[in-house]
Amino acid sequence: MPPVRHGLLRATALAAVLLAAACATRPPADDPEALAEFREANDPFEPANRALFEVHEVADRFVLQPVAEAYRDILPQPVRNGIRNLLGNLRAPVILANDLMQGNISRARITLGRFMVNSTLGLGGILDVSREWGVPGHSEDFGQTLAVWGLGEGFYMFVPLLGPSSPRDLAGQGVDFAINPLTWLGQGAAVDAAGWTRLGLTVVDTREAVLEPIDQVRATSLDPYSTIRSAYRQRRAFEIENREDGGRAVAPAGVTGFGQGVTQPAPPETRR
Amino acid sequence: MTSNRPTRTHIRAMDRRTFLPLPFLAAGLAVLPRGARAEVDLNRATAFIQQAGNELVAAINDPRLDLPARRDRVGAILRRTIDIEGTGRFILGRYVRQANPAELAEYNRLFDDIIVRNLSARFGEYRGVKFSLGRSQQRTEEDALVNTIIERPNTPAFSLDWRVSEVGGQPRVVDVIAEGTSLRLTTRSEYSAVIQRNGGRVASLLEAMRNQIAQLAAREGRG
């Protein structure tokens, strides 16, 4: 049984129930600025989202964050980098499919070339040889592909354990999961164990990558919920735009992202 | 002297000359960037960020300074690098008009305190930090975006974009952007959420800001 599917379905069902339970009040029509702000936030289920955010915060403080901190303390950075590179490389088929679906042949060629080089010379993806050669990676997901096809993100959602999202991005994650060859590859206890390990490492690696930003938000934000909502929206818009200037790779999805290994700027030698 | 005094016909001619181009002038003014900002030169903006960055890195890595001294030094550099007042006004957004003069004055004071404390606490901990200019420096409509790469021991490098604007004839930082996320936009949505969730009162934001400053001060005392 593919490991992610159950959790995803359950989270979506839970979200749907809670979303139906509480809606944000729309400001009166005689206050156009407030109305514009309401539309911009596009968070009609804000009360429910805030409740889910609190649930997530508890789970994060007691489980996710301590695990991510232990992961950082125990494993030295080169090992963590290797894991990050490996996870990014395992996602390459999904990135390639999305590059192609977006009609971006040059980025598809980069993804394919990186996958071939890193899978072989990079010892199965542990080393990001391509990046050292000045070909940094990028991420793509089906949520971004839908955006390129012209679909709006829809209302804001906060899904516990998955983080900030939207109907488009949540559906995109489902499609990415379905088109990933690893989802359908083989069966048996060993394959299941490998699948769970990959999922677990992805979660821990992603959380580790955002330890400082999240600490920062908690320490300095007057309202972390709306800070994260705004940051997620901006980040997604930036990713969809595919602005890649000066060797800076466009990062994968923020808190919910996978394979963070592609977020780093190009190494100093290849810069300038 | 009398010969210098303009006659009626003179005045009428002058009137015509002065007032004919007025619609064009008005149109020109309308498309110009609002406020007193002039266009910023990209090279100047880049040099400005490089200098401020070098000063910051020198202060952070100065072995003779302890943590509080480092924070003070960093705070002083930030105050002359960032357009704190303009950024504060941008962040308060539409509530600038709702706030009364006393509230606005207090907001400016609290915002200055918060931004300097937040940023100097953050940068003050970046021991061993290295900073370099990135490859992409670009102009936008009103300002320049200067890309920098921040490297710290035992953490992957990350890139930060600094939005530099011309404020009162001097280049000033008006925003910091990390991976496409602008600090002033997230802060604007954060502040407006606080006001909205407390009955649309600017006073409630000021209260939250005062609380935060007390917390930051307490943490600095411990650190």
C-alpha cells in the first residue's frame, strides 16, 4: 500500500469537515478597502484554518520540531546534504514530468541531465555533481503546472502536518504522488519500508530546512498564522514564475516542499 | 523699476504659457513614483549594500565585542541603512489614515524599536557569517534589487535580495526578500490581521507591539 495516500486522504477529509464548520465573516459592502483585503487574503474558512493551525503547532512543538532538531544535532551537515540530494534526485521523474507538462523543454533537459549525472557519478543521487558543475536544480510540482495552465490557487487552506496549501496545491500533491514511479514500483515489506523511510526523511529534512525561519516567525510575528499565509502565497507565486537569474535555483514549495536540496544558491566557484 | 512691472498683456501671455502645459504636467506627476523617491542608480545601490553588508559582517564577527555590544553596533548600522519610517508607513498601509496623530507617532517609535531589535538579534547571532554579492542585480520600476549570498558555518548558503530605494537623496533599504518572500509584505499582512481581529483598532496593534518589545527585551537580557 502506498504510504502517503492514507494520511493525505484523512487529512483532506478532516479539513473538509472542519472547513464546513466555520466560515470567516465577510466585511460589509460599504467598506471597499476591507473588502479588498478580504479578497486578497482569500481565506473564507479562516476560523477553521486557525483551529487546524493550532493543532499543527502542538504536533510540531511536541514531535516534528524536536525530531528535526535531533536530526540536525546527530547527523553532520555533509550527511544531511547527502540525504537532501538523494531525496531531490528521487523526485526527479516528477519534476521532469511537470517541466514537460508546462512545456518548458530547456528546464526538462536540465532535470533529465541532472538525474542521469547525479544518479551515476553522484552515487545514486547522494552527491549533487551537476550543481558543482554549475547546473543547479529546480523543483516543480503539479500545483505549479496547474497554475501555468491558468488555474488560480483558490482559497487558503492550512492542513495539519502538511502545512499551508490551497485546493490547487493539495490536488497537485495528489497528482505528483500518483505520477511518481516510486509509488507504483514493486511490493512487499522491503518496498513498503523504503517508502515509509523516504516519507519520514522528507518530512524531517523539510522541517530541518525551515527550523530557523519558523523559530523566527514564532519569536517575532504578532500573528504567526497570517505571516505564514502571506509567506506561502508569495513563495508559491515566486516558484510558479520560474524566475531563475544568476544561477539561483528556484526553490521547491516552502513548508510543504520536497527535496529541499535544490534551494541553495550556486556554489561560490561558479558564481560571478 | 516701473518698466520691470509686467503689464496686463504680459500677465495674460504668462498665464497662457504657464497654464497650457498644466494637464501634461499633472499627467507626468501622476505616473511618477509616489512620495519623494527618485530613481536609484543600480551601481550606487549595489555599492551601498556592499558597504553596509561589510560593516555588518565586521561588527558581527568582531572578536572584541560581546553579544550586547555587537547588537548595539548592528542596530546603529541598521538605523542608517534602512528607511525605517517609510517602511513602517508601507506596512501600516490603509490604517495610516485611521490612526490619530498620537497613535501614528507611537507606531513609528515602536516600529523602529521592533525592527532594530528583531534584525540585530537575528544578525547578532550570525557568528562567522560571510557575505558576498550575488550574480543578479536588477532594476525594478522604482528601486533596485540587490542580490546577496549569506554563508554561515554548518548551514547551507542562502540568498537574500535587498530592495533599495532613493530616500531623501540617499539610497536606503526598503525591503528584504528571501526566496521570493518579502518581509514588508508579510509584516503588512501580519499587522493588518492584528488590527482586524481586534475590532479594527490601531490601538490594539500598538499594544501587541509594546508586548513584543517587552518580550524581545527580556530575551536580550537573558542572551
